[in-house]
Amino acid sequence: MFIFPLFVLSLLIHPCYPRISEAQQTISSNENHIKVADEKETRAKHVTMPQIVVTATRTETPSREVGSSISVVTEKEIEASQIKSVFEALQGLPGLDTVRSGGPGGNSSIKIRGGETKHTLVLIDGIEANDPISNDRNFNFSGLSVENIERIEVLRGPQSTLYGSDAIAGVINIITKKGEGPLQFRLSNEMGSFGSYNGEARVTHGTDLVNYSVGVSRFYTDGISAARKEDGNPERDGYDNFSASARIGITPSEDFSVDLFLRHIDAEGDLDNFGGSGGDDVNYVFDTRQTFFKLQPKLSLFNQKWEQKLSFSCSSYERNYTDQTDPDHPFDRSYRTFESELLKFDWQHDLKLSEGHTLTIGLIDYEEEKGESVEYWWTAFDPNGSNSSLDNKTIRTMGYFLQDQINLNDRFYVTLGARIDDNKRFGSEDTYRVTSAYFLNQSGTKLKGSYGTGFKAPSIYQFYSPYGNPDLKPEKSTGWDLGIEQPILKDRIIADATYFYNEFKDMITFDWSTSAYKNIDEAQTQGLEFTLSIQPKDDLYISAGYTYTDTEDLSTHDSLLHRARNRFKINLGYHFLENGTVNVDLIHVGRRFDNDYSTWPATRIILGDYTLVNLASSYDISKTFQIFGRIENLFDIQYEEIKGYGTPGFSLFAGFKIMI
């Protein structure tokens, strides 16, 4: 209760005063108009600019100073490829395995450096988005559109030092666009294969006092069959998604600001019986609602040498699944509903002790997760039904962290961090992390590396469900990487290679012999990430990324499921006739192991490799009107991401965009 009065007292130390005069506002407005006028000219050009990231250190840091392995997907890259979901935007990134169960709306998961889906912490504007009531507290990317997104930062390696539980393999942070410049409005409409429609609208505006960016989108499709059509499943499974997002900020003085972030997703769709292995199920449907909210006042004191961020955030989920009987399933029906909420409060202090020396203190990092579920099944073998419900349960965790960033002569950067998390359910966990980056000035070579530990707390479901185990311990990880980055020909070519190694211990798995969760698995992953970007001319840009991943379940010595040993992506972007762009993506996924659940016990199989080619093009008819189109799976390749699930074939989409 004493935290908020202390923050208010800090405000009184440095009173708010008007930031700029009316004349300065006029100058700023004129500069924004010039910026907008120049934007068309530079839209398709790849310009080397100092890139700022926040996920690696929880502070705004130039990417060149970061020793951790981090990738950034920008708004321009998303627009060039005409990607419509965050899941698609992340496909092909170094170190990532992306897997979706069927078409749009199907469960979409991402694994970083061979870890499990549950080992990735997902943030939306810094708001923890992992669902507390999901079996292992993971995040499903199926409903997350790219509307109103400025960039996506992907941080690889254990990150529990800054983010606590769930960040055991890495962090994905989706950052909403900030309103800038004069009032702008954008409307986009697209139609295409499978009876698909996608519409987006966004309005942005920003002055030195107030800024806002508000967007809405609607996507629906008749879809494909979630169960693989080639296995005799013709029924299409549709999907409908409405999303809204907002980022609103007020800056009454040079040293004080308040930001509000909001994102809401409302989606519904069709599923098939037992995923892909059970075939078509015409009455199996779901609906889900997700809301993410954050209020963050920020205060700078003593000539911006002491910055405080006080954050209040809330994530809420509601998921419902209903399966009625039908001629093909006359006895099987079920009803399941899951509700959860995650409340979080943190107070972060950034102290600039000297030039090139920043100390970050997480004085408070408190979270409270709640969840409940109701699950009923009726089958021919159990006509009276069975119940597997979970009453409302709560888990609370308090964390404290310390991080020191040191810059030595603008060529050697070191970050040291440590953290303590105290959980009333399983006790305390200590984690730490160290990263470094060193530049060889003559050649421009960057040497980088990191070493850290992580932990993953058992979920509410794993603790308290009928299959739960009150004696579960947290999962733990240790990971390190070493890399080199080399610019060539004045940054026209940039090559980056990184070797990584991870160990996972006390992994929680469902034990079929006891019908309960247990700490029984250990795993090891290692590999190589390689990226290459080439810009031979201002209007031509080529990038390539390759990942080699070797995984091993240390108890069975088998490779882990759904991890491709070889995976790469090549992207080519070309700007033509001043107003046109062409973008080509080639994505290759190597062979993976999977389980075939059409037999019992499940049979271990190998899924074949595949290569997809996607094309996208746009042309500006005028400064305010653009037409665009794209082709996905150009060569109509048949492939499987998960055994028994369908994937889209050749797809064609086209639309227009109005920008005012």
C-alpha cells in the first residue's frame, strides 16, 4: 500500500510544467508534414538506421550494444509481405519452429531453440499474455493479428532474470504502434481464396502533448478442413476474428508521461474431432475472448538520470469448446469452458550512474494468476458423462531483479543481472544472466555472447486439476550462445552466425501410467543460427536465415517432436517504377518427428520436408490509394505441419488500401 504514495511523492520532487510553446508546436507540426511527404519516397528502401530494442534489457537500448540474440520484425517488413497474423510474421526467423494445427484459427505454437511452446514468454506491449489456465501456461498465436503493430522483438535464450517464469527459452514481445505527426487514417480491404475477407482500419495522431494509435480489424474465412482433406475429410472449418487495439499517451511535461495500452480479441471457429486424427466433426466449435490492458506512468528525475516506470496490467481469457452429437459421432459430445486472469504490478527504476553505466532495479515485480475450468464428456462408453472441473484457484509470485549495463569506450558492452522470485506454492527461485558484445573497430566485427538460467513454474492446471500434482517443482534451464556479426561493403552486406546450447531439467510431463503430471523429463538442444542481408542497390534487398537444431530427450535419447533439424527462409524485396514493390518469400522446413494418434499407443513417424514460395506485390496509384495482391503456396505443395492436420494449398488474395 505504500508504493503509490511514494510514486506520488516522486512527482512532487519535480513538478510538471508545459513542455513546449505554441511556436514550438507549429515547428513540430511542419516537421511532421515533411516526414509524411518523404515517407513514400523511402518506403521500399532498406535504410541502415540505429535500431532500438527494449526486450533485451527492459530499457531502450541500441541493438548494436546488445549481447543477446535478438531479431526484430518491423512494420515495413510486415506490410511488404502482406502478412496478416503475428504467427506468419515469425515464420522463418532464426531459432524458431512454428507449428499450426490446421488452417486459420487452429492452435498456433512457437518453439524457440528447441524448447517447448510453454517455454516462450509472450508479451503484448510488455503485458504477459500466456494463458494461466492452459494446461502448461502457454500462448496460442492463432488469434493475434498484425493490425496496429509497430514491431515484434524476438529474444532467444533463458530470460527469467528480467521476466521471471515462462521465459525459460526466450521472449516474444509484440509492440503496438505509437501515434506520430498529423492526423492520419488508413483503411484496407482484402478478399481471396477460401471465401476469405480481411478488413483493417487505423487512425493515428501525435503531438508533444498527446498521441494515440487506434486500430480495428475483422477477418473471416470459410477455411480448410482442420482434419487433412487428403485423408478423406472434405468439411471446411471456418474462422471469424474481430480485434481492436489502442495505444494512448499523454506527456504533460518533459519528465512525466502516462501510456495506456489495450488489445482485445474476439474469435470463433470450427474444429475437428480429436484434432486431425479423428476426422471431420461438423458440430465441434469454439469461441474465445482475450483482453490485455496496461497503464504505465513514467517519471524522470534529476535531469533524466533517474527514471521510474510504474506498470499496472491485466490479461483475461475466456475459452469455450462445444461438441454436439452428429451422424458420424452419435454418442460423443462434450462441453468445456476455461476462464483465467493475470494481474501484474511492477515498479522499475533505471539509474544512469554515469555516461555508459545504467543500473536497473526491479523493486517490485508482483503477479497474481487466477483460473478455473468446467469440463464434461459424454461417450458411448460413459453415457452418464464424466467431469474434470477445476475450482477457482490463485497463485501469487513476488519478484525482485537487478541489472547493470556497462559501456566501455563504445566498443565493449556488458550486462549483468540477477533475480529472486518468491512463490508461496513452491518456494523461491534464483536466476542470473550475463551478456557481452565487443567490437573490433578496424573491421567492424561484433563478437557477442550470453549465459543465463531460467525457470518455469508449474501452471494452475498442473497443480490443481484432477490430474494435478501438488509436489511439482519448477522446470529449469541453462543456456549459452556465442556469435559473430560482420558488416561488409559499408553495411551493404551483413552476416551473422551464432552457436547456442540449452539444457532443460525437471520438465513437467503428463504421466499416462499414473494419470498425473510429474517432473520426469530432461532435454538438451544445440544448434547454429545464420543470417545474411544483402542490399546491392537501394531498390533491391535480399535476406536469408538458416537454423540447424539438434534436440535430444535425455531419458529416451530420441529427438524432440516438431523440431526441424534444418530450416531456412530467403526473402527478396524489389522496388520498381517508383511506386511498386514486389516481395518473394521462400520457406523451407526439413523433416521432423511426430506422433501418429490414429493408432494406440501412438506411433512415432517422420513428417517429410517441404518448401513454400509466397509472392506479394503492391502499387501506389496515388499518394492516398494503393492496390495489392499476394499468392501463398505458389506451387500448391501438399505438406503437413502436424500429422493428420490440413494445410492450405495455392491461395490468391487481392485488395486495396486508402491512406489519408
